[in-house]
Amino acid sequence: MWEQLNTNSHKPVKVCIVVWQALLLAVVLLFCMTLGCGKKGPPKPPETYPLPVVKNLDKDIINGWLSLHWPIPDEKGGPPLSGFYVLRSKTSADEEKCDNCPKIFKRVADIAMDDNTYVNMAQRRVVYRETMEKGYSYIYKVVCYSKRSGQSKESDVVAFEY
């Protein structure tokens, strides 16, 4: 009977030791979780590079055909360009001019970088062509785009009446 009492008397001590070990382990884990590799703060998105803007947009009009042309911008380590959107505003030349009124642009072309009809990679130039209608005011601008990172800012405009 003495042995039976003796073994039972050690059970509460063993349980108490196990509880203390579990508490100690929890405190150590909690302490380790609060440590980190520096300053805590909200997560930051990966660094992105803005797409280049088309510069030196120019035009030629020969026999009723518009040739809108520009050099391919340098990507400077950013995402690769996928192509260009050509945007046009077309209004009747008879309409009263309103410099402060917003212009409505429509996408008239989506030129992929691998489209040899418009893109000359050897000369790093793009040429977009379309026929003109007489009696209209035209405004054109171009936007670069990348499938990975959206669109660039708009180029300067080319405006003229035909």
C-alpha cells in the first residue's frame, strides 16, 4: 500500500512539471514570434517601373493618307512593351472651336510590338497609316502598354485640320 500511495503522490508533481514546460514553451514561442527582422509595418507591393511615354510623335499627310510615326521608347529596365494604342479625336471642322471643352478620344489602333506591318525594330520606329476625310479636325495621341504592368501616360498630341 505504501508503494501504491508513493506512486500516486508523484503524479501531481509530474503533471505540474508538464504544465510548466508547456507554458514555458508557449512563452518562448510567443517571444520568438514578436522578434523579427527589423521594423514592422504594412507589407509593401513589389517595386514597379513606369512604362516609358512616347515622345516625338509626328505626322505626314500625302495624297489623303496620314502617316503617324514615332520612335519606340527605351524601356530602361522596366517591363517589356507589348504594344501601342493609337487614340484619335475627330470633329467636324465646321463645329465651333472650344479650347476648354473636353476632347473625346477613341482607340483606332492596337499595334502589337511583333506586328511588322507597323513596327520596324531595326529602325526602332512605328508608323501608323490611315486614310483621311476632308472637312474634319483631328487630334492623335499614343499610349504604350504592357501586359504585365498596364499603360503609360499619354504622348503629346498631334492636331491638324484636313
